Amino acid sequence: MTLNKLSASVERMLELAIQNGIEVDAATVKINESGLDFLAVFADGKDGIPWVLRSPRREDVSESAVDEHKVLQLAADHLTVSVPRWEVHTPELIAYRRLQGTPMGTINAEKSQYDWYLDPQHIPDGFIQSLAEALASLHGIGPEQALQTGVRVKQPDQVREALAAQMNEVKRSFGVSRALWERWQRWLADDSYWPKHTGLVHGDLHPGHILVDPQGNVTGLLDWTEGEVADPATDFTIYHALFGDEGLDDLLKRYEQAGGRVWPRMQEHIVERMAAYPVLIALFAMKSGLEEYKVMARNALGVNEHGEELPTEQS
């Protein structure tokens, strides 16, 4: 996007904010255009209140924002941490007061790594405990409550059916290595891995969406575009990728103590969910059309640009 076009987009957002009773100080405007779905502006109001303004990049995003808003309204009344409360929600503009806290880590696109606010080698005990409590309160919101508010609901069998369909779509579009495909199919077919319940999930719980205070306690969760009632294990996969088996085991023990529902093979199931993460990368690549994500997806799926399996190193 060119600077002129970006400036025009931001100017339009500020005009829409004024029309909705929010007048911001232009000198405080900070722009975040990294999101695929939304252009975001952070700015302080003339009255000192810090705001987040979001403008959908495409018409389909405006439609999905309706679902996100329902999730937020449901989650806000049950969680032990804060979530955005939209004060403006139109097809062109979403606005909410910025939540207190700092992202645990932010993605550095140039270096393909996180810039950490919390040291990942020395995660505070309070972070683990507060995250466990937040997840237990989130996943405790079940299908019955969600259906009453119009939130998207998947029953346990529908979770597996939807994932199987996504795997087939990715295989058709990109290809998948034989070993990975067989691993996915074994997991899908084995009932012992899978929970017999579903709950409200965030769906994209990476460090950039977790707000913490200076002591490391979780204060809020951002960006609920993937929120729905589905498999609770979804919200543990990235944590496992970052902190390994030992870190996951600690979090799950605290989660159970906080009232979270666990099952015998939950930890193994989370590991298998992480093995299926290439599906999400590929779906994102297909949605965005971004070549770097297509390359990332093919590498994760173990295939080349022609869908042919990459050679494996011989020991």
C-alpha cells in the first residue's frame, strides 16, 4: 500500500471516529498495517483516553467481524482477564478503548522471530498461573451459552470433521508428505486422543495476543477473529511450541486446578494438534495469497512447489 493511499485510509478512519463521537489527537496516531484483515490505528483521544481503531480491508472481513463481536460479548462476562469491548462497530470502523497491558511478545517480521517483553527463558510464575485461570474460565463457556448468543459452535464430532476437510483441501492445493499425512490420519481416527466436550476458544493464542502487566501477570487477550466453540486443546498448541513438554505439563496442571476440564490423553493430543499446524499455515497462505506464506506452508508440509514430496536426509 502506498503512503498516499495509507494516509487517505487513516484520514478516513479518523473522520469516521469523529462521526461516532471519538476525536483523537492526530499527533498521537500510530499505524499498524501488518494485519491481513484490518488496518489498525492507535491514538489518544482529546480527552486522554487511548483508543484502538480498526478498519476492515475487505468486505468479507466486515462479515466475519460480526462473529467476532458476538464472541467478545460472550467472553467479556466470564473471563478472569480483559477483552476488547467495542464501542463502535460499523462495516467501516471498529473502535474500542485500548486495554491495559503490553503484549508478551511481538512478531518481528524482518527477523522472523518474536521481540519479547517477557523473557521466554524466565517466565514468571504469575504468568503461568494467570494464563491457566484465564483459559479455564474461557473454556468453561460451553455450547449452550454460546448458542444463545449466536456464537459459532462445533460439537466434538464436528471438530474432527472440519479438520479432516481442511486437511483434504490443503492436500489438494499443496500436497502433503506421506509421513505427515499418515500421522494426521492416525490421530483423526483414534478416539482416545479426542475430548468429548467443546468450549469457547480464542483460536490464535500467540504471544502478540496476550497482554501482561509489568510483573508478567496476564491482563487481557486480543484479536478474537478465530474465536468459536471448539476443541479446547487449540489454545495450548503455540504454548507447547514455545515452552515444550515441561512447560505444557505445568500449565495443564494449573489449568485443571483452576477448574479446566482435562482428559487422559490431552497432552498427547495437543502435541498432535501442533503437528497439524501446517494446515493452518497453508489455509492462511491460500487466504492471503502471500508468497512467503506459501513457501512456509510447503516447507512445513514437506513438499515442493509442484506438490512433490521433498527428499529426506538419510542417516
